[in-house]
Amino acid sequence: MSLQNESRPSDNLLPAVFRDGRILQGIAQIIFAIIVVIVLNDLQTRINTALESTNQSPNFEFLQNRAGFDLADSGSYSSNDRYIDAFRVGFINTLRVVLLGLAATTVIGIMVGIFLLSSNFLLRTLSRAYVEVLRNTPVLLQIFAWFYIAIFALPPQQEAIAFPQEGIRNLPLLQFAFSLVVILAIWQYSGGMRRPAWRTGVRQVGIAIVVLVNLFGIVLVGSGTPIEFLPGIYISIKGVAIFELIPSSLFGVWMVFVVIGIVVAILLWRYFGFITESTGQPIAKARIALIVFIGFVLLGWLVMGMRPTPSVIGVYDEERDVIEEMPYDDAFESGMLTIEQELEYTRQPLIFRPPMLDRRGRNVETGIEISPSYLAIFLGLVIYTSAFIAEIVRAGIQAVPKGQLEASRALGLSQGDMLRLVVLPQALRVIIPPLGNQFLNLSKNSSLAIAVAYTDIYQVTFTIINQSGQSVTGMVMVLLAYLVISLCISLVMNLVNQRFQLVTR
Amino acid sequence: MQDSSTQVMAGDEPIIICREMNKWFGDFHVLRNISLEVMPQEVLVIIGPSGSGKSTLIRCINRLEEHQDGTIIVNGIELSHDVQNIAEIRRETGMVFQQFNLFPHLTVMDNITLAPMKVRHWARDRAEQRAMDLLERVEIPEQAFKYPGQLSGGQQQRVAIARALAMEPKIMLFDEPTSALDPEMIKEVLDVMKELARTGMTMLVVTHEMGFAREVADRVIFMDMGRIVEEGPPENFFSPDIVHHPRTQEFLDQIL
């Protein structure tokens, strides 16, 4: 009895109500809520006091006022536009870095991650060095390195590196085309693990023909078809200028061919998939669909070349200030056609326009211009993040138990089927959650753009705040912008993740 | 169409031949001068202490491990670095693992139909029909559309057996198929294996189940330190009257 008495709760000083776990938890919740309210209230008071002292109340009306500052990388924006337009420029510039950056870093990361597991010593060691150097140095330093070392070392714009070099070169086009056909034929008809002897023969004869034709074509016949090369890309200290492809008047009709090509390719792909399911006969459906699609695109291009054209075109001669009638071909070669005329009368659905500098040789007039700031922030983020993604991919692949590989081999699955059907689905399950984290890191690190004066959302908002004094509104807007981007990435990654979850008990 | 090269008829010639086979893991000599012949439809049980090389031996037969010296001929095809030979041997050889090694991201049905469709190029209908027949044979047809993670150990191992059988192999290799199972599940797996042996499958079984060896085996092999120490029919092997090699006797004394 005495033992029982000793452990009786009634001996405690506190009444029973305050020893009830549920009530204790409730009290803790209430105390916490009170602290939160006090802190928030204090914050509110401080913000209000600060704003009153500067005579500014937070509002969104000021966004309609004239911005009055210029922005680089801003398209058609000018200083006469409103604050909200500047803000939009910043948001789009951030998206340009984040979306293209995510795509690029994923591709590079997966490649390097696979290289980390390569049986090739050199490849493995180099990719290991890549990962260790890049993930163990600050990303800001890397962005500066791209900006001040890699890009500043490029030649000035007047001496820009051009690719390809301008000029007329002879190419053995016929031999190339013939070789391509033979290689495609070999590819189509001689594959497979257990190919019969005649297929091996076909492959060897085919390779011999390709080698002979090219040797003959280049060494003995010598000259090929003269092709005029125009520079497609300029690289200089002012960034990169890339050619433009402008849709001509034929573009719409050509797109019909392209769309039909896509539809036919998809239908074939599904049809052959169905045939494989129901007969078991293996068919390279992706390959066939791809070839059919390319066929339609080229066919469209050829058909467009047969359009009726006027025999003469009126060309404006600048020197003599007269409009001169010229035969069709001469008009195109004269270089005096306006861009509108070219687009109207051409036989091609897309017109190639090399990047060109204006008369002062300063600014890129035609073509797509990529600024050094964009290059620095883009390369810095992509390369830095790819090192982390490479490690995630490597770990994910290695996380697939060895027994899975053994079971696949014991069943006789080919190396490709094993990777595609057994290893990859299980590796993705491990890879996707940390990959999502890296995606979020990249999108948030894009605010480092301010270091190389790239006009991303953070930099633009910073300028807006400095000029308008609307710090609270500005900060709220920039926070919301990053939040929207991050939540979108999270949403997509969560949906993808759901697909790869394992079903267990 | 599948064209298997030389087909060996049952009862004619050995379906597996190992001659003077040696294997090392680094400096460790795992298999020493193994010479072994297995006839079609024979059930061969391999016993021995852990580390004696019995798992490695059967893993060499479908090239999950590479032997460094000697010859292995399976179903008339010599195992070498020739990838086509390896692929062909693996098509004719089913394997069941201690840890089941089912594909956790695929349903039971997909686990079973995967290899017949991808390797044997069967139509889906045919592969699924075959899978259902096999699931009925291992007595779990109702589990066909569940995932491996939803099954008990014994059920998973029976699915693994069905998966190996779906390829219609000539030889089945069992690598300690019951060692990872609870006692009451061991029986359900052994029953499936006994039934398989009765249908005339060539089986190589590494196991510690002496009851199974006594009941089903045509021949028992005792391995130690990478050598085949002793072999014989089970009635001799487990008879108290026979004089064994001292190492065999020591092992038998411990487990019986």
C-alpha cells in the first residue's frame, strides 16, 4: 500500500488539470500565438513610423509614373516608360536567366553525373575535377570570373570572332548527301545483337562505299559545289551576336508541312508501338518517326522552292535614285532589295540574316544580341549548379541496388533496356527531390545578377526604390516575384515526383 | 523469331559443363579447379559453409561473375567475352536470388512480362497470358496487379520464380532462395521448387535446406574453400553409414 501511495499523482503540487498533456500543449500554443502577435504588431508600428518620417505611405499608384532611367537588355523599353514597365523588363530578364539556365544546367549536370561513373579513367577524373572545383568555390566569384576574365579577354567588337568565317568554300555536297543516305541505310538495316552474317556484310560494304566515295570526291574530283558562307555568330567583348531567321511570306505554307510532319510522325510512332505490343516484333519507332518528320520538313522546303515568282522585280537604286526593273535572280544577288521585298519574293520559308553592326560599328543592328552581363550570370549559375546536379545524378544512379542490375542481366535484358526500364525509373525517384532544391537555388541565386549589372528583377527594383523611395512596395513586389517563380518550380517538381513514387504496403 | 543454335536433347549430353574452372577475387582464390557436369532435368543441390564459393559457382554459370581460367559450356555454348554468347546463355538460364530482386517500380505483372517482351519479343497478350499461367502455378494469381512492396517475402520470392520461368529457360539457378524468409514462408517457396523439379526442370540450388536436398535432389555437392569436396546422391550423402571426407562430416555434424 505504501508503495502505491508514494506514486499517487495527488501528492503533486499542481492540480490534475495542469498535468493533462493535452491542456499543456494547448497552453503552449496560446503562449506562442501571443508572442507572434506582439512581434508582428511591433513590426507594423516600426514600419509605419519609418514611413511617416519620410512622408511616404506604401501604395501602388506610383508604378504608373514615368521611370526616367534607361535599362540595358530591355528590348523596346525606354526611359519614358512607366515604373511598372521597368519592373516587367526586370521580371522577364530574370525569367530569361532562370528558364534557359534550368534547361542548360540540367543537361550539363546529367552528362557530367554520368561521366562521374564512366569506366573511362580520363573522363571520370576530369569530371570529378570539374565537380570539386566548381562546387567548392563561391558562385559570386565564378560569376565575376566569367565577367572579368573570360569575357574581357575577348577581342573588341570590330575584330569579333566570326563563326563560320565569311567567304566562298567548295564543299563536296553530292558526296555528303550520298554518304548520308548510305549511313542511314546501314543504321536501319544492320543493327541488333544477333544480326545474321549478311547484315554484317551489308554494314562492311556500306562503310567501304562511304569511305571510297568521300576519298574519291575530295582527293580525285577535287572541287565540289561552291557555297557562300555568311557569318552566323559574332563573339566579342560586347557579348555574342547571333543570326536571325525571319519568316517570309512562305512561312505559313511551310508550317503546314511541318505540322503534318509532326502529326504523321506521332501517328506512325503510336502505330508501330501498337504493332510491337500486339505482335512482339521490335520496331525502331522513334527512328522511323524522326526520319519521316525530317522528310516532311525538307519536302516542304523543296516545294516552296517551286513557287511562281515574277520574272522582274523593281529595285530601288540608291546612287541614281531610280527604280530599276531587274530579272529575278539578279535582283536577289544585287543586294539592293529591301527586307520587305526579300520576304515577299523569296523561295525560302525562312530568310537568314547574319548579325550586322550599325554604321558606327558599335551596336548590333540585325540579329539577336546577348550582353556580356547576361553571359556572365547565365554561365556562372549554370556551371556552378551543374556541379551539384552531377553529384545528385551520380548518387541517384548508385542508389539503385546492385541486385536490380543482376536481376536484369540474369533475365537477358540488353544494356540499354536495363538502363531505360530498370535503372533510370528507380534513380529518378532518388534524384528528383534534391534536383528540385538545386532548381530553386539557381532561381534565387539569379539575384546575384546585380554584381555584373544585369538588369534582373532585383536590380531594377533596387533602382526603382532608390528613385521613388517606395521601399516597402518595391520589396513586396520583388519578394512576390521570386515567390511566384519558386512556387511554380516546386509545383512542377512535386508533380514529377508523384509520378515516380514507389507503391508499398 | 528466335533461333537457338545447337539444341541439346534431354538425357543425351550434359547441359552444363565446367572444366578446370578457376576464379579469383583479387588475391582470394574463390573457385579452385572446379569440374562439374550437369545433365538435363537433373536437380543438383550445392551445400557448404558460407564463403565456400557455392554462390559464386552458380553466378559464374550465367556470367554474373566472370571466371578467369577453365571452360564453362552451357547448353552447347561456351561462355567467353563474346557478348552474343553471354546474351544467349542468359536467355536460356533463369535465376532466383536470395533478396528476390524484383523491380519495385513495376507491378507483379510487368515484372514478369518485361523480359519476355523485350528479350524474346513476345506480343503483350502472349506474355500476359503466360504470366497469369505462371502466377497460378505459384498460387498467387490474385496479386498480379500489386507492386512488390505490397507482398510478403514468400509471395515476392514466388513472383521472382515466376519471372525467371516466364523466359522459358532450360536451366534454373537458385541462389539461397529461402535464406531471407521467415520460417513459415520457406515452405511455400520450397513447395513451388519441388513442383518445378517434378516437371523436369534442370535446377542448380544453393541452399541450407537439408530436407529439400534429401527429398528433391538427384545429386548433392559439398563445397569448401572453393573446392568440390564431395558429391553423391542424397541417400548416400545423408546416410549415417557412409564414411565422409572429414570436412564434410564436420559440416554435417553441425547442421543435422
